Amino acid sequence: DDVTLEQVREYVWEIPQEGDMRAPARVLASEALLEEITEDKTLAQIKNTTHLPGITNYAICMPDGHQGYGFPVGGVGALDAENGCISPGAVGYDINCGVRMMRTNLTYDELQGQEEELVESLFANIPSGLGGGGIVEAGIDDVDEILARGVDWALENGHAVEEDLLHCEDEGMREGADPDKVSQKAKDRGKNQIGSLGSGNHFLEVQRVTDVFDDEVGAAYGLEEDQIVVLIHCGSRGLGHQTCNDYLRKIEQQHQGLLNQLPDKELAAAPAGSQLAADYYAAMNAAINFAWVNRQLIMHRTRQVFERVFGRSWEEMDMHLLYDVAHNIAKKETHTVDGEERELYVHRKGATRAFPAGHPEVPKAYRDVGQPVIIPGSMGAGSYVLRGGENSMDLTFGSTAHGAGRLMSRTQAKNEFWGGDVQQQLEEQDRIYVKAQSGATVAEEAPGVYKDVDEVVRVSDELGIGDKVARTFPVCNIKG
Ligand code: 5GP
Ligand code: MN
Ligand code: MN
């Protein structure tokens, strides 16, 4: 391609500033990871994002980065909140797609033999797939409350305990959310989906901890080898998707001037200070709250499923939320840039916040060791728990990767894999029990469609943006 890439040092590559670029771009990757993104549009896309007004320092592609809608998945862009802009495509369609991990005190030994019962029961009790309702059937008034208050609504309605809020980014409630800025159409799409996984890449996975690399941080997070944990990955369903779509169309209509300056229409952005920038931010914050409630309801229902399967109360099984992190958001944050405090819209699309030890926004329980970061791998590979690294504020506006990252498209995956075979192989070779709404989903999400999560995490760890704490391996997995 025509993208110039210069190596700055190990794992750090730069696309130098030229032409209408407002800053350089950086790619954080090993040579092996870099090779995976030379064929698609990832590099061109991260370069394009440097045309956005207010881009600060550089646009950054994380080690798991790959091609997305306009802005690459695995992209971080910090745009000045006074003179810059905010871009829905740089947040992503699935607003506050994210992951949460719940601990248990069960061991893999105790669980073995009950995998099938557990996977069946989870599948039967946790709504998934394209259609088909959520855990609660809500009216529009409830939707407004959820959008405004996030997990606080779940607490009041018996789907959470106080401690769940403390172990969630932003304590499960994003400030500045305005339900009135979310369209009726978006609310209608969301109201039957509260507490549902959705389809495709979203999943609930029971895992066992195979390695703890850092005993001190592992202890602070309550992680031990052989322990069973639960990982939940989903977002804001139709509500978030509709919200992204609504604002992209409005921005395209009202901010043609800015749009015409950008190399890709998919980067459409509202200038900071405009009415649409404020409206989108308020609507996005509301969709963020919706997604947190979604993951909270699924987690709480999972506690009830475990109670039935193992015949003990969830409290007895120590089923506490370790942490919930968003990986598709923008947030107004203060960062030090060239010795000066600046307000920035930090866009993290397929990127995870990774604040280091001592940062005031890290929950008290983890402040001494750093924010937990959860990196799913695939249904056949490991996943990781990291902690925000010392260098993250300097290198990545406090961010790291969000997964292994896709290697091939869904269409390609379906040509390459057959769902039934994948499922059978996982069960026979690795004792991983998968249950999905459709075989196509299993093929599209086969372990082979993802990059090597170990390599992604190694680069994050070496750069000191997110340090390895523990590794897990799948036991049961349900998908839409
Ligand atoms: P995304 O949010 O970009 O769709 O996905 C996040 C990451 O989740 C992917 O990059 C991939 O590494 C991981 N992932 C996808 N499916 C599964 C699964 O079934 N189990 C686990 N543990 N990880 C998955
Ligand atoms: Mn998602
Ligand atoms: Mn996601």
C-alpha cells in the first residue's frame, strides 16, 4: 500500500505526518502482528483518522487492531474537547460493547462432569440471538430510567448489589446521559432487549484460571489458579446501533463542511462546541448506561443459574464482579499533553481503558495495583486479565487492546469452517462445551478467525501499557 511506516523503537511504528494529516499515527505491534494488517485497510484507516480536527499527539492503533467502519477496531483517538470534534464512527456502532468478569470460589475439579448441565441451563436462561426478548420486559419509562441512571436502576430493581457498582467503570453510571437525546426508534429497539447477549461475537463464557503471572495483583483481584470465573461480552444492542446511526445521519446533514475535509465519509464528526456534539455525547452516555445494565442483568441471572446447578447461594460461591470495562466509547478526560492539562474526547473503539496504579478513577479496591483490564481471546484459546500499566498514560492516553482481533471476515470464516465440526472438535480435544443459536455463528467465531491473543498481550505487557496478571481457558460458552 502507499502508507509509509517507520519504526520508532521495538513495538512502536509511526506513520509520519504529511499532507493534510494533523498529527502522525502510531501502530503498536510486533512484526508478526503487523504482518496481519498489511493486507486490509487498517493502516490507511488509522492514517485517515489523523485528519480529524483536534487530534492530539497521534492516532494510535493497538496491537489487536484491524479494519473497521472508518476508524479501525483497536483504535484510540484523543480529540480536543474544545477545538476538536467527536466522531460516532470512532466509538463504534455497538456503543459500550464491553466485557465483565465475575469471580467464583468454585474450582475446575468441582465443576467437571457438570459442564453440559451448566451450559444447557445458561443457554436456557440467558436470552441470546437476534430476536427473542430480554431478562426484563420494560416499558419506555423504564428505558428512560436505565438510560439516565445505569446500574443504579438495576440495584433499585433487585438485579444488583451495591458492590457491583463499585467494580464497574464509572461505577456503572456515566454522567451527562440524556435520555431525551436518544430517539424513540432506538428506545423501541432496546426495550425488549434489556438483559440479552445478542448475536455473533457476543458471548458468555465460563472459564478456569490456568495461570497467575503476578501473585500480588492476582491476590488483589481475587484470582487463583484452577478457579472458575465467568466472562460476559455484549453491548447496547439495537439501542446503541440505532443511536450511532441516527447521529451519523444528522452529522452528515449538518456538518458537510467538516465532512468534506475528511478522507473518509465514515469518519463523520461533530465539531466540539456544536449542538450535535453535545447531543451525541449525551445520547452516547445514555447508551453506555443501557449497556452496563444489560451486562449487569446477564451477570445477576448467571448467579441464579449457578445457584440452581450447584445447589448453593451465589454469596456462598463468592460470585462477585471483578470488573466491567467498556471497549467502544468516547469519554471526556483530562490528560497532560506537553506539560499542559487538556480536556480531550478520548475515543476508544475496540480499545480498553487501562489506567495505572494510583489513578483516582481506578476503584478503591484496586487503586494500589491498577485497573483490571479484561482481554478475551476466543472460544478455543485463552483470555487474559491485565492491569493498567505504568506507561499507558504517556503512550496511549491510558489504553490498551480489547481482544485478539479478527483475522478474517465473517463470510470468509463461513467458507473456511463448519459450525458443527468446530463445536465437536472443541469438546473432544479441549473439553470446551459450546452452545449457540446457530451453527453459522460458531463458524464465524471459530478460534481460527482470531489473531494470537498471547502475542497481543505480550506486546501490551512489553510496552507497559497493560501488564499480564492472569490467563484463563474456556470451559462452557454460549453465543447468539
Ligand atoms: P469484539 O468486541 O471486537 O467483537 O471482540 C472482542 C474480542 O473477543 C475479539 O477480538 C476476540 O478476541 C474475542 N472473542 C470473540 N469470541 C470469543 C469467545 O467466544 N470467547 C472468548 N474468550 N473470546 C472471544
Ligand atoms: Mn459488540
Ligand atoms: Mn466487543
